[in-house]
Amino acid sequence: MLVKHSFSLAGHRTSVALEPEFWAALAALAAARGLTLAGLIVAVDAARTPDRPLASALRVLALTERR
């Protein structure tokens, strides 16, 4: 089951749907970096290449940065 969160990115609202486990991993990563979840999402969005969907970039980050 996917959970959808909405964020404001580059001046427009967007939604991202991920599995709850990925949201939990991203929230923990954001906290470890002293960011809000929204702040982490904005940073990932700014750093990703245009050919990689945001949901994919978030999943890869959660997998590569897990503790």
C-alpha cells in the first residue's frame, strides 16, 4: 500500500506516493541531518537528474543511506 504526501517544490504543489517503510526511512534520515521531511524532499528534488522520477530518487536515497 502506498502512502501519498504532498509538498511544495519549485513553487508548485506535488504529491509523492511511497511505501510506509520508505517514508519512515526518509523521516529518520531527515532527522539525522537536522532537516524536516519536506526539507529533505526539496534537497533531493534539486539534486536529481531530470530523467529520474522523484519517487525513484527518494527510494534510492532511503536504500543507500540507511543505517
